Amino acid sequence: MKIRVLGCSGAEMPGHNPSSFLIDGVIVLDAGSITSTLNEKEQCNIKSIFVTHAHLDHIRGIPFLADNLIINKPDIRFEVLSIKPIIKAMKDNLLNSTIWPDFTDIPHPKDGIIKLTELKENKERDELGYKITPIKVNHTVPAVGYLVVDKNGKSLFYTGDTGPTPKTWKRLKNICLDALIIEVSFPNKMKELALMTGHLTAELMLNEIKSIKCMPKKIFITHPKPQYLKQIITELEALKMKNIILLEEGKIINI
């Protein structure tokens, strides 16, 4: 499994892109940066986008991708998948012909560029040779993380945005992950704000890791606020855990 980090920041600034991870060129986990980082050919190769939650920094690339395709590649289609409340939020508030054209109905009502597909929590889906399962996490809006297993049995869990989420780790207790992508948005001194907004600090993240029965082989940190990046790096280094790696945009993860 080859994962390209398109965006891994908790805010948008020059050099810092919102969350988006491209798996083997065809599947995307969250869509914060797909059209700002991928060229036209790469955009056309996207088949499926799995969304963790409906906050703008995780879905904003979806309408722009549809707009790019309708101009030059009107025969290409892609699928957007998530649990029912997230699909509904995107349909009601983004693809509603007011904020943006409803590309689920364009170019034809029964053949839109975007196909919205509802998933059920904890139900595995076979997608392009991968087994992908949405698992509920704790955020301020309905949210899931995704367990992704490839044909070779290599496994990844991506939390998306989450605060402390003990039920998630109970759900994953029998799985020894090859990789975990977990967020750390704020420095430790901002613990109260992190908890209020459904995010983690380095200390809170460590508590989550301690709840995992089988330690992931590699732990990748995503979603730091750029304003606090240096402090978050210092606090992660202080944990002295060799398998923790802070993600950088443009990097490739091979699992």
C-alpha cells in the first residue's frame, strides 16, 4: 500500500494544506487538498473518496474536482463515500446548487459526475481491491475513521479528526495495525480547547496509544496547527517513541 500525503495540516497557510491522503493513486481519504496538489491526469485517476466528516477542510476538494472534470473529462465519474449524516451534510450544505452546483445531477440527473454512497458504521466494504471499514470516532460532528486493509493484508487506520475515543480502540483491539495515522492538533497547554473542539494534544494522543492493545508498527501524526507546529514537534520528541513520525506534505508512506 502506497500512501501519498497530499495535505496533513490542521489549518491552511502557504505550505500547509488541509487533510488528504491518496492511496495507490485511486482512493482518497479526505479531500482537503486533491485539486491544489494533483495535476489533471492524477485527478482523473481518482475513483473513490472516503470522507471522515463534513468539515470544510476535509471536503473542499470534492466540488472543485467535479468542476475540473466537467470541463475536459465529462465522461469520468467518481464516488464519494461516508456514513449517512456526513453524506447528508455534504448534499444539504455544499452540493446544493446554491453554494456550488449539484454535481450529483450534472451532466444528467441519473448520471452525475459525483455519486454519493452511504456506508454503515463497522460494515466492511470491498473497494478496488481494498477492504475499507468506517469506525466511529469522537468529534464535534458525526465522524468516522477508516480501517483500510489491502490484498496483502497490510492495514492502516486513519482517525481523521478526533478527540479521545476509547470505543474506537476497543473496536480495533484484535487488529495489529501496520500503520496508524492519528491527529495532534494543539500543544499540551491548549488541552481544554482540544477537548472542547474534538481534537488531541501530544499528551492526549499518548493516552490514546496506551489504550491500543496491539501497538501499531508505525504511528504517523497529522493535522497540527501550523501556528503551533514547533511546539508540537518538541512535545512529540519529548515522548521518546521511535515509531512516531510527524507527517510532511508530499511524502510517501509505504506499508
